[in-house]
Amino acid sequence: SQKIEQNSEALNIQEGKTATLTCNYTNYSPAYLQWYRQDPGRGPVFLLLIRENEKEKRKERLKVTFDTTLKQSLFHITASQPADSATYLCAPGDDKIIFGKGTRLHILP
Amino acid sequence: NAGVTQTPKFQVLKTGQSMTLQCAQDMNHNSMYWYRQDPGMGLRLIYYSASEGTTDKGEVPNGYNVSRLNKREFSLRLESAAPSQTSVYFCASRSVALVYEQFFGPGTRLTVL
């Protein structure tokens, strides 16, 4: 069955540093992979989508890579800020999107 | 635009009771989804509807039924609630034009005693 793994349950990063989150998936080959942010008590909010034929996508301080050979995506936040603290969800998939369990990111001031 | 709205925000049920969670979107989206989110389990897809008049099972459909009433509304029904259905339920919608970006509602916190 399809499986998604996101690195560690929580990640602590010092303010100003780059945070890197990992998403690995197995047993399928999605044409797209998305990243969402979720704050406590709220629904997820879309951040970025990357297609299988794209190696890298950027949006402001965010960067996503997509390696279809390794079946892995990396999500980077540069110059991290305390306001970036949240849970980040990886979601490979097409019409039927499957979400990873998420990584809780804490940016320490 | 209100986006995706869900009612109720909170609900407490006794085992065996039934209820319907309501979801509506005003963005003219074709696809709608129901997820549940449990601590340590992440978001799991219950049912989805790719277009008006169609519904399909997701990862965890047992114990649930859905109705795509029209393009705007997608309801989730628990016929006989069980404590294992205690969870936060999220509805989401997607436009084909916005290639796979999903918009989520604020969620319904359901407790089954």
C-alpha cells in the first residue's frame, strides 16, 4: 500500500537558520507533490506544489525539491522565523491526495 | 467569499447516535473531500467526490456515508457513532483549474462517549 514518511515528529531550529524537512513515499509514483502548513486548531493551508518534471520550486523563503528516483521531497525554509513554527504536511498524489503525518517545526528565538 | 465552511464546530455524541456533518464551499470547485485527523495519525481520507453526482471511498470509509447534494455541498454521515470515531473532521475542496491545491475548512471536533 502507499506509504508516506516525514522526518521526525518535531524539529527544533534556531531563528535565522535554514529548516529542512524530508518527505519519503513508497509504492506509487505521483505526478504532483504538495506541501501544506497547519497551525494548531486550524485546517491545513496550501504552500507549494511541485510536478514530477520539476526538480525545484521556490516561493519567497520556501524551496521544495522533488526527486522521483529517490521518491523523496525536501522542503526548506530559509532565514527561519518564530512565525514559521507550525506542522508541515507533505501530500504526494493526484486526484486522491494522501497526506503524511507531518513534521512539527519549532523555530527558537 | 467564505471559502469552505463546516458545521457544527463541536459535537458530543453518545455511542450509537447518528449525525451529519455539513460542508459547503462557495468557490465553484468540482472536487470535495472529507478527512479525519487523529493525534499521531495525520490526515486520513474518508471519502471524496471528484464531481457532482460521484463519490469514492478513501483510506478509512468504514462507518461513514457521504452525499454530494449539489456542487456546493458535501455531507458526511455517521449512522451509528462509535468511540473510535472521536476525531477532528476536515472538509476540503479543489478546483481543477488550480491543479490539486486543496482548500480546507476549519474542522469539526467530534467526541463520541
